[in-house]
Amino acid sequence: MDNLTQQPNEEQKDLLLDVDTEQQYEYASQGQRFLNWLIDNLFVNYAVGYATGFGIGFLLGQLAPDFLLKVVNEQETGDKSFVFFSFVYLVGFINYMLYYTLSEKLFKGYTLGKLITGTRALRQDGKELTVKNSLLRSLTRCVPFEAFSGFSTLTWHDSWTDTMVIKSR
């Protein structure tokens, strides 16, 4: 039997798969990446933040009304405490981490911004993100000045986690 009619062995199949996955993906443009960031951050800061604030306010009203009154009085008098700012920052951080981690994992690499711009996050090997990939991407986004890495093809949260954002349509 000559080499042209033989079926490829496992090593050859892996090599063919690697070549195939490298050729079929096109990286998202910087404009698409910027729109992803803008849409997702507006959504997290306003929609998710508002819903979380409403939920926390409701729970505090039920479980700790005195504490809630103290916070409201501080807001009215302009006497904002370090504890209040720390709490708000912590809630925002948790919202941010949960939104990106859960969206990118549960929706197979999509967030609201990626869905609108037609892009998707994948691992460098072309497979779907794992929970670990999604969580590490979210944590890496919190590194100071990480947003400025968006001026290159692969941002820090891509290159440090072996992931990429590609055009999906």
C-alpha cells in the first residue's frame, strides 16, 4: 500500500488538526475589542451594579435595617466612610469577576459585548474556555494598566492565559 492511500496515524491527525485550527481563526480587531470592553463595562457598572445594589439594599432592609439607615444618613450628610467605599468597591469587584467568569464559561466564550460585535474567546488550541481559563482572564483584567495592553493583538488577559478573541462571524 503506498503512502497516499494510507489513513493518517494519531500523530499525523494531531498535526493536521493543529494546522487546521491555526488557519480557520481570525483575531478580533482592536475596534471590536474596544467595543467589547465598552459594552461589557457599561453593562457591569450600570445594569449588574444597579441590580446588585437593589438586592443588597433589600436584604439589608430586611436583615439589618439600622445599618442601612446609618449608610443612608451618611449619604445624605455627605459623610462617606472608608467602610462604605470599601464595601462598594468589593461589591463592584465581585460583580466584575462573576460577570466575566460566568459569561465566558457558560456562554461558550461570549459576553454581551462579544455577542454584539461577533467575537468570541477561545483557548489558543481552539477549544472552549475552561472555568480556570475564564477565572484567570477575569483576574488578569484587574491588573493595573491592563487595559492599555489592548493596543496589541493579544492583550495581557489573552497572552497570560493562552487564550484569544476571534471573529466568530
